[in-house]
Amino acid sequence: MFRQAKWNEPLILEYPDKGFTGLSLDSYSDSTARAVGEIRIPKGVLRDTPPNIPGLPEVEVVRHYTRLSQMSYGVDNGPVPLGSCTMKYNPRIAWWVAFDERIANLHPLQDERTVQGLLEILFELQKWLANITGMDVCTLHPAAGAHGELAGVLTIRRYHEMKGRADLKREIIVPDSAHGTNPASASMAGFVTVTVPTGEDGNIDLEALRAVVGERTAGLMITNPSTLGLFEERIGDIVKLVHEYDALLYYDGANLNGILGYARPGDMGFDIAHLNLHKTFSSPHGGGGPGAGPVCVKDRVVDEDKNIRLSDLLPGYLVVYDEEKGIYRLRHPGPHSVGLIKSFFGNVVPLVWAYVYIASLGPQGLRRVSEHAVLATNYFVKLVEGVRGFEVPYGKGRFRKNEVVLSAKPLAEETGVTAMDVAKGLLDAGFYAPTVYFPLIVKEALQVEFTESEAIENIERYAERLKEISRVAYENPDEAKKWPINTSVKLIDYVKGDHPKTLAPTWRVYVRKQRGELS
Amino acid sequence: MNGMTPDYTQPWISTLNGKDVEKMLKTIGVKSVEELFADIPETYRMKLEDWLRLDIGFGRPLSEVELKRLMDEKLGKNTALRTPPFMGGGVYPHYVPPVVKYIISRGEFLTAYTPYQAEISQGLMQAIFEYQSLMAELLEMDVVNASMYDWGSALAEAVLMVSRVNKGRSKFLIPKNVNPFHKRVVEAYTRPHGIKLVEVEYDRATGEVDLEDVKNKLDGETAGVYVQYPNFFGVIESGVKEVFELAHERGALAVAGVYPVALGLLKPPGELGADIAVGEGQSLGLGMNYGGPHLGIFAVRYDMRLIRQMPGRLIGLTTTKDGSERAFSMVLQTREQHIRREKATSNICTNEALMAIAAAVFMSLLGGKGLRRLAEINYYNAHYAQMKLSEIGLNTRVFKSDFFNEFPISFNGVGVRYKEVHEGLLAKRIHGGLYIGDYYPELGETALFAFTEVHSKDDIDLLAGTLSELLRRGKGVP
Ligand SMILES: Cc1ncc(COP(=O)(O)O)c(C=O)c1O
């Protein structure tokens, strides 16, 4: 039976100050300090007292964070079938390489000739990602999926500016199943979001799309397979329709794991695509980040006379090979480019991680990834089909790809046990929960994605637990409302956390509120 | 037979054996996995042989032993420098304690997702909350978010936030002596929103923000003012408080840019009157990583008008539903993209949480006094270097005002261009500073050199000796 570790671990700021200074660095600097003498910083900007942080022995710090880690749950602990997140195993060989000091110690502005090894890796990665997506040029600059989206929509904006009709091209179309970052990114690039509905078959409603596509359309952003896990069957028609208005097609690569090696956004006619290396390419999610969101484009001509291509508009740096000198170089963003959306190159650790993953699997392995993942999804669908209280809305009878969305609507209506309660019931059995209440078009949604990493037994156990949850919900819904009880804490009060009176996003705020300094 | 891509075994994706696959296919009711992809229109469906022909990886799976060797070979092509580079400009060579690397490599943190399910993620959430809380102490600001991508994007989001809070005001003041890379990020983010970035001059004698110019440019149209301290030249701005007071007088918001290591010695932005503080957490135990992952710091004063417009995730303190114990949850999510969509305060989703934990471990390890000490060491080493380098005849006081751990060195009139100096150093496997003449043509042949706790006295002496030799050669002295 599952029981999560529980330590009554105080905050580090609640530990008594033992006066230690942690690192021993002094021997290095005694002589320089003597030579320099006084610190001459003007009084008005010199800090009066050191930061209010206790000084602890190293062992206490290690124990503290080790205990915290034990009250945490990742792929290393068990299945994390969060839909849309592609929580696969994060191979340790990639950790070994990506965390290497020969990468950690490189300054982003270092002379290119001193970082040839790394640039070679990044150059090859650019090329591989271009081939994997069927695109021409990839920039490794963006730090996450949403950051890639921003790079993409800013590029779309630049494209229309260069064509002299930025004032007209004001709208970005997204389906109603889209991830929240899509419309949010569109807004950040100054566009208006237009939403199109999804049909019963799980495809975008083509008639509705026809009704909104027009002269004002700057671009369309879609995820394919969609967040319902369904391949957009009429993608050809959609691409044609959107291109008729010289709008660009943006591919949100969050679900690439479902078609890796079987279909490529470039072949489907997309102009711009981002990938989430922290999803499809095994870089770990780190409890929220870092990620890496490379953006790839078809290098279509933007201005024939000036020989400007879409890749010239991309933000960030490109690694190029200088044939003449025989070295790798960085191509800095040029005059037509969006510029920089991050201070320096990109998130290199996840990039190298992805490189190791791709090199290790080879094309054979990458295709196996989607085969396993899709097999896992559809096997799971069969196991849970017919479980009382759950249904699989949209695209009846269609095979899913990387993920499937269940609806607990009947369960909620008949027993009062909601998708969130179901999620807590899964936690209680030692599994992480699926993504809940997303996509928004499914009521009481549970979005499940096993990836290629889960053994058949884990999928079966997960399905068994769902059955068990259903049984409890119908027999004794009150019990289901008490979940979880095996996690390090029981059900949490979210309202209190959010209430302006009790809101405490830092310990400082909490203490100041206690003292009556803040209200 | 079962349609699976043949000839393949790799431990990470060999979770299903042949028997499993048979069972699954049978349950699903298909003969071959390929049938599961049949709804992809044929024109777009990739044939196995076409896929295998593509230049992806090395054309075949590599074994782990092969792979490690290959990567060692590749990384071996990076130049092994004799000392850490004498280079800053927003990213600095600092010591990364093994404790930090160890903690962030623990699978429970490393392989977790954003803590959507709080009850099973309390340790992770406490660690992020501790980052927010420790950073709040360092900054003396009340509210710190769970991280942005980096300093540049944090600053850009701050400018966007300022224009939302001060709706209707179109100008934002940004001094010329802030990091030019950050400025480029701000330009890219703000361009679609019609925000007018107004450049403020710096005083050519001191290197500090020109207070008179701030006064001249601040008006009723100004939404906010930014000051970076130490500024891009490494110079400690002594008038931050004055600038912020001026901003407040005109109803503009005050945004501070900080280098956390320097805050061991410098007054925190909260004390100087900042409404928003941004910065780069890379110096707190992260490694430079050739540009990322880094850690964008984003903090605001406790004011609901500001807090509600913040970008990014926030972990807050709460209790269990029965009120019996302390707990952590994600708070004020209604600002975020997954709920507010196109009206969200930002599109950020994946952030730099693991880097935030690294910074938390680092700050816990050093404690307040250790952070002070670290700042002092940086100060001493850089000032020692300044003395040594001026002894060999270099102009190391381009600006009068005191600096923290980096300063510009002028190579004007020494008889050699900085490019040649750089080549000369590199020939000895020493990496000099950052040439800034392109960003500041008025400074001519000038390079920014940084010194931290990882540079020993011997390193600095080596640099001085080598530079001295190069200068002599430049003057024609053998
Ligand atoms: C469909 C989809 N699009 C975009 C994103 C955003 O990616 P990221 O979190 O890396 O910014 C996500 C994941 O969170 C996603 O699931």
C-alpha cells in the first residue's frame, strides 16, 4: 500500500541561525582583501545588515532538501500520466552529459573558437530537429514551449510587417481545444484571438473555420494530434484554406510524441513549428522547468528582391558552419529579425539532453517511441471503456495518439464525485493524476498520457484503480470526497491560499501580516 | 509481424516485450500498430524506409558506452581554459557547490512536473516557496514569483506589466547603461504593444545614470523607469533612490534590475523604493551553461494592484482543508494562461523551477552572512585586479564611481586594438573580457572584465602579467 513520506519539516527560514557561512571560500581572497583594504561603496547604497537568512551547517541543508524531495513525486517515483505533458523517463546518461562541467562553465559570450565542441552538438541538433519536423531551419533560442510560441507569433507578425499589411493582419485563429498558452502568446504579440469550435468527430469544424478565415487572418495555431489525442484528418484542407489568405500555419509541437516518425508538420504544410524538448525528447521537467522550445520554419521567401527568407525573421541565434574557416559560428539576429526573446543563446542543458536522447535512439528508436506511446493510449482506452461514470467524448471509435481525454461527467452528475476527486483517488494509490479540466471543451476532463515509458502492468494497474474509484463513488461517495489520505498532507484548502486576507506568497508576507504590517 | 519498427532494443523504450505488444494489439482489436496510424492521410504518412533515410542522429541507435565516449570526444573540442573566463556582462563564472547539483539531481525534483496536484507535491512546493521567501529576504521585496526564463525576459515582462498597471501611459525610461542584451529582449517583447522606450543618458564621468536626463524625460506619459545596479559597466549606481523618488512623484513605477551576489553588499531594491525588481539568479549556484538554463527573478511590493498583474506562477502558504496543518498551494492562478487564456498576464507556463530550487539551496547553504562574505570576496578580487591592471599602465578607471566585481578597461591609445589583445590572451588559453565598443562607440576600444570568487590571486596575476607582455609587444618592445 502506498504511503508518501511525511516529515514535519520547517521552512529553512524557521531554522535557528547558527552563524555559519556555508561555503569555505576565504583562503582565496585573504590576500586580495589585504591589498585592497577598505570597501569604498557609498554609504547610501551599502547594505546595513546581511540578508535575514540563517547560517546552517551543510549537513542540515542537505537533510532539509532531501526531506522535501521525499515529499515530492516525479517520473522516477511512478507513472505521471499528465496529458499534454509527455512525462516520459529521463535517461540518466543524458543527465550525465548535460550536467557536465564542460558545459556548465561556458560563458554565453565566450569566443566561438573556444566552444567548438558544444557548437558542433548544437549544429547537429538543429539539423536533426529540422529533419524530424520536415522543416528547413531551426533556432534553439526559446526557453520553453510557450516561449517558442511567442517566437513563432512574433515571426508571423514580422512576416506581415515585411509584406506591408500588419495593420490588416490582426487575427490569430486557434481551436477551442487549444492549450491556454496559444491564445496567451497571440495576445503577447499583439494579435486578437479568434476561436473555432471542434466538431463531434474531434476535428476542427471546417465550416466554422471557413466562416472566420479571411483577409484579417494572420495565422492559425494548432496542435496535431489535438489535445483530444486525435489526428486532425482534414489538415490538408485547413492548410490550403489558411494559405489562400497568405496567413501562416503554426504547429504547436506539444503532442509530437503521438506521431514521431509517422508524420511531420513540414509535410503537412505548416510554416512554423515549435517542439518541447522537455516533453518529446526526454529532458526532465524539473518540477516546472527548465524546458527548451526550439522553433523550426519552412524557409519560404518573404521578399524576393531583397532575398529575405522566413528564417531571417526568427529571433535568436543560429549555429552555422563556416566552410572557409572550418569552424562553427553563431549567426546573430539580423536587421529583419524579431531580435532576442532571451538574453543569450538558449537553454543548453535541455538541448544537450535531447541531443543524447536522439543520438541514442536513432531514427528507429524515435519511431518506436510513438508506436509504444500510441499503443499504450489505445490499450488504456479499451481497459477503461465501459467503466461506470466515465466516457470518451469526441471522435467515437477513432484511435487516439499520444493521449486520450476521459470525461467523468456522468460520474459527477450521478454521484457528485468530480474529476478532481478522481485525481485525488489516483494519488492515494501512489499514481500521479492525469491533467484535469483540460481541454476546456470536455466537461470533467481527465487527460491521460502514458508515453512509451510505462510497462503494461502500470497501465493495467492505473485502469484498475479507476474502476475501483468508480465503485467507491457509486457505493460511498463520501469516502471519495475525503481523498487523498495517503499523501504527505490531506486535502488542501485552496480558497485560503488565494484569499487576499490570508494570501502569503512568501514567508516575509506571512510574518508581516502576523505583525499587522500588511493587510 | 506486429508492425513495430524492427531491429530495435533500447532500455528506455523497451518497457513492452513482444508478448505485451501482442496482448495489447489483441485487446485493441488490430493486427498491427500501423493500423493505429491509419487515420493520418496517406500523403502525410511517413513510410519506414523514408524515415530511416533522414539524417537524424547517427542513422542507428548508439549504445550507452558509445554515446558517452562520443560526447566526451565532442566536449573535448571545447578549449580547456587555464582560468575561468574574466567575463561577465550579466552572466558570471561563479562557484557551483556540489550540494546544489546533488539536490537538483534528485529524481523527485528533477523528474517532477509543475505541481498541479498539491497534496502529493508538497516538498517540491515548499522548496519553491522557500526560493520565493529567501529571494524576498535578499531583495527585501514581499512577493517573488516561482521564476521567469531569465533576466532579459523578466525585465521585458516587467515593462509589459508596468504598462498594464499604468494603463494609458505609453513611455518607459530605460537608461543607456543597462545590459544591451536585456534591452534587445525588451524591444522584442514590447514592440507589438506600442510602448515607447525612451533612452536615458549616463554620466560620462561617473558611469552612473544621468539624474538630470531622468528629470527631463520623466513626464505624465511615463509608465515606469528602470535602473540596473550595478549597471552594465559594473558601476554601483549611487542615485537609485533618487531616481525612484522622481518616478514616484510623476506617478511612474520604479523597476530595479539586480545581480543577487552584489546584494550581499548593496542595499536591496525594496529599501530603495522599487515597485518591481528583476534580475538574474544564475550567480546563485547555477552555472553559466552557455546561456541557459538561468533564472529570471521577478518580485513586487505587496500591493494587490501590482500582484494581480504579475506574470508567472506563485506558490503560497495555506493549510489543509481541516485546518490542522500547514500546506502549500499554487495561488492567484486566475492571472495565468491556463485559466485566463488571451487575457492572461503572460503566456509563461514552463518556467525555471529547478533553477529556483538550486538558488534556494545555494542561499540556504551560504546564509545571510555567507552571502555578505561572497559579495565582499567578489569586491576584493575585482578591486585587486583593478589595482594590478592599472599598475601595468591600463586605464581601468573609465568611470569614477566605485564598481562591484566588473569594470571597463580602456585600450584606447595603448598601441594595440582589443581584438589583438584578446587573441594574445587566447593564445595562452586565457579568456579576456567582453568587448563593448560596438554597443558604446563613444568608449572606443573598451572591454568589460569581471572577477569573482572563482578567480584566485594567481589567476589575476597571470592575467596582469600576460596583458603587460602584450602591451609591451604592442609598443614594439619585444
Ligand atoms: C498543447 C500545449 N501547448 C503548449 C504548451 C506550453 O509549453 P511550455 O509549458 O513548455 O511553455 C503545453 C504545455 O504546457 C501544451 O500542453
